Amino acid sequence: MARGGYGRGAGIALQERRLVGAGQDREPAGSLRRPRVRHCWVQHAGGEWPGLVVQWRQDDSGWCALVSWVEDADALRVEWVPAHRLRRA
């Protein structure tokens, strides 16, 4: 029978396991940063699609963003898109 991965003889009741290590190496709740995901409009394939900017980077050609969007009901696209093809939502 499987033991659930806690090892032999852990000796910690299930109720108390959530408390082990609680509060250690954690930032205060007020200092947590919000993810910098932004809604945008992506100009692609002859249309404009709602998307999410996940990350920015700068290269020799300028700024571009890692963007995810759905072009049709069957496909999620995730691509690096030049900033000039994006518009704030």
C-alpha cells in the first residue's frame, strides 16, 4: 500500500503538518508583488485579438513582449511580439 510520500516514521499528525515550517523564509504579506501581467490588443494575421503580456525584453530591434492570445477557438498562441503591434486594453 502506498504511504503518501511522507516517509517512514514521520510521526507528524496530518493536522500539524501544515504548521511545519510555517512562517519561515517568507516575505511579509504586504511586501508581495503583484504579477505584471497586462491586458493588451495584439495586431496579428489581419486582425486584432485580446491578449496578455507576460514578459518584456529589449533586443537590437527594440522592445518586444511575450504575449498569449487566442486567435480562434482551437489555438492558444504564445509569441514574442514587437511593441508596435501591441495596444493597451
